[in-house]
Amino acid sequence: FLAALYKEHGAKLLKANVRAFLNMVGQVNKGIRDTIRNAPEKFFAYNNGISTTAKSVNFLSQGEALFITSFSGLQIINGGQTTASLALASIKDKTPLDKVFIQMKLTIVKNSEKEFVRNIARYANSQTKVTQTDLNSSHEYYIQLESLSRRIFAPIHPGELRPTKWFFERTKKQYNQPLMTKSKAEQNSYKALYPVKQKITIEDTAKYINLALMLPYDVAWWAQENAKRFHKRIEKTWDISSDFCDDLYFMRLVGMALFYKKIKDTIGHCGWYIQKKGNLAQITAYTFSKLVYEGEQQGCPVDFILFWQLQQVPEELTQDIESIAKKVSDMFYDPTAQRTDVREYCKKAECWDECRALPFVFSESAKRILSPVE
């Protein structure tokens, strides 16, 4: 019925909608089409339905059922993509729609209530955006990280009097949720146990681990894209075995967080960076992976567990961080390379190949910190 309406009236049904039909180019519309084709009986459960308005509606009562017999001035306020996707599936793909059911919210409005209709369109389309990372957050890997973060105490940081924990934020604003119902004293205790600077998100996790895996060109993409790529690999690993995600794994993750923050802070205070600010995230990412790479090559691998134990990165590494960061920056801004966009170049594996080839030797002080004890 909905598809037939759209076939007959087309875009006239969507005049009050905030979006025109986006065709099948987006992931959401492709998902709608896939459900219509492959699991039509589940469409009702998967789809949010449509929101509509009409000037008037006529009904027919038959027993305990109430049927709509006609609309006047029907408009689809929210659900235009669903409606058009159904019509396209029946026209282009010749897909039968007899197993597809959709819930509808219907609001009867008067001609004088145009602002009311605009507000319905505005609010029905302004829900908090749900990202792919949000959807992935229910995976057992992230639930395990959450559990570990609530259980494991960090070693007492120099200068601190009480132990703290690192908070893994599995869902958006999860860190702030307990604060809503606590007294001021309870809030202070909560923040003392979980300092806000010791919060790690899913996006952070993907960034730190991918850099430790020497994939800075993945991290150079936006956070959501990097997290998506990371999640695909984690799913495959988890399906084989989940044993890797233990206490030591979480401690290494925290060590990576400390290392990343140390590198970023060090670069931010370098004179050469202050003179020409820009691309701090890219320089930090490539410096991190370059240090990991050189550590493996020179027999003194970066010890993330050491950083966890100290709850900081030793100052003996500062000189080496500055040295590599300067080399990375010079590589990015090499005038002979004629790069039009550094950030785009950073997304390519060839950028990492060039970075790996940069000559570097650890300082003696760094070697003493990183070299394994005989």
C-alpha cells in the first residue's frame, strides 16, 4: 500500500520531509533494500517505521478492528527513505512486498498548524546520531574491556595517595551517567577513583592498538573509520579465541594510552612545532608507530607494561620522541615531494613505507630503559 502510494504521488508525499530520497548509495538505504529482499518478515522489527500527518482521516470499524479508508493531505514527515526504498524494490527489483509490515505514527493537523508540522519534521529527524561504533559497542570484546577496567586498580602514580582505575567508556557518555544520581561528595569520590584523564573510549582503543600494530595510515583516517577497520580485525580474532583479552592486555592498552599522550604533549611543546602548528594528530600517530618499529628493529621494543607500572613514560624517552617527531614532520613537509595534501598522504601505506625508511638510532638512555634485562 505504501509503495503504491509513492508510485502514484511520488515526491508530493515528502514535501514536509527534511530529506529527499537518497537512492541506494547510503548504507542505511542499502540495508533497507537488503532486508526487503532477504528477510521481509523481519522488516517490522528492524525498521523504525514512518511518521505521517494528515488533514483528516476516515475510518471504518469492523468488529474490534479499525480500518483507515481514506486520507486527506497525507504527508510522510519521517520515513521517506523507507517509503521510496519499498517502491524502488517493487519497481526495479520486482520484489514482492506481501511479507513486509511497517508501523505508522499518524498525527491529524489543521491547515492553520503549519508550524506544528514543521516542528514534527524537525524533531522526528533530530534524534541523536547512532554511529557504527555505537552499534559495535555491544560486542563481547568491548564488554570484556569494560569489565577489566572496573576491576583492575592502577599502580599508585607518583605523588598520589590512593590508587585509581582507568575507565573504559564502552558507550557514549557512560562515564558521566553515575554522576547524575550522586551527591557532591559521592561525585568527588567517583572522580578520584576514575579521574577523567584516565578515560579510554572505543575510538581511543582502536587508535592506540592500531598504532602499536604499526598501522598509522589507518589511524590517519577519521576516528570512526579507523574504529570500523579495527573492529573487523577484532571480530575475526575473537571468533578464534577470546583468551588474549586478559589483565595484561588491558594493562598494555593503558600503557599505549600513556605513550600516545606523552608523544602528543612532547610534540606540542617543541619549538619547531610551535613555529608551524598543524597536523599534530598525524605527526603523533606516525611518531608512535615509528618508535614501535625502531624498537623491534633495534632489539629494544617499547615496553607498554613498564609505562603501566610507572603510570607514566620515563623522561629518558623524551629526546628520542622529539627526534623522531621532527623527522616525521620534515618528511610530511618535504618541499621536494610536492605534496598537495599531507593529511591525504598520511592515509596511504606508502607514507608509512617512507617513514619506516627514515634513519634513526635510539639514544643510550632510551636503550637502557627499553632493553630487556639479561
